[in-house]
Amino acid sequence: MNKNVVVYLRVSTVEQSLENQLMALERWIQDRGYNLVEIYQEQESAWRSGHQKELSRLMADLPKRRVDMVLVWALDRLTREGIATIFGLVSRFKAHGVQVVSYSESWTEQTGPMADLLFAISAWIAEFESKRLSERTRAGLARARAGGQVLGRPAGSKDKRKRKRRGYLLRYSK
């Protein structure tokens, strides 16, 4: 059967490359003789406000085209927000007849109650890893502050990178 596949890629920072994921996923699709319909890609932290615009676009595109499968590098590329979120996403895809398959977790090609259990376990692990990373980062920053290190840009320096200004910042910067 010739399946229509879309690919969803995400890395957490602009310093990371999507190419490693893309090359492997394109080869996976080609080896199975499937059709690559579209690639959705973003370089954005999953925790940033307004994140995953491409995932939202993918969800909006589902009713408009025939897609059998969404292929991701790993489930944590979809979300690290826990079991309820991953089940919600997978259920929304299923409602459109679309299977979520992870290149890194081959068991996702299976269906049934065991797959549901494994989705839950994977989602829990992704959320746990994300929280643990945040804890280590906060601990490192606290240690640096306690050691007298001043964090952030030097006083009076200008940020060379253009950033979006949030509404609450505008109120206090006048």
C-alpha cells in the first residue's frame, strides 16, 4: 500500500540543525515506497509561548489533504508536556485517520492497547527529562550566583539579536 506521509521536525534552538532528522526520515519513507507529502519544521523550544506554529498548521491542514501518517524523529519532538497532551495529539490525528509513527520508537507502527500504554510511558519519560533538565539548569544558575558570578549581559551593553517584545515588557520600558 502506498501511504501518504507528512514529516514533522522540531529542534529546540536555532543553533541545532533539522538536517540530521530530515535525512533519516526521508530515507525511511523512500525505503518503504511511501509518498512524502509535506515537511513541517520548526526550530523552537516546546516550552516557549506560542510555540509549535508548524504543528498547529499541520493539524489545520489534515482535513484538506489525504494523509495516512505523520512521521516524527521521536515522540518528544511532538511534545514534552506529558501523557494527556500526547494522547490528545494522537487522538486528533486518529480522528483524521492519521497514524503517528516515530522513527526512534519503532513500536509506534503497532496499534492497540499496548501501543496506548507505550505512548503514555514515552510521554511521561519526555516530560520527566524536560523537568530534570530545567532543575539542573536552575541549580547551575543558583550555584553561579552563589559564587558571585553576575549573570546576563553586562550593564549598558546592547543586545545584537532582534527579539519580539512582549506586551508586559513594553509597559515597563517607557
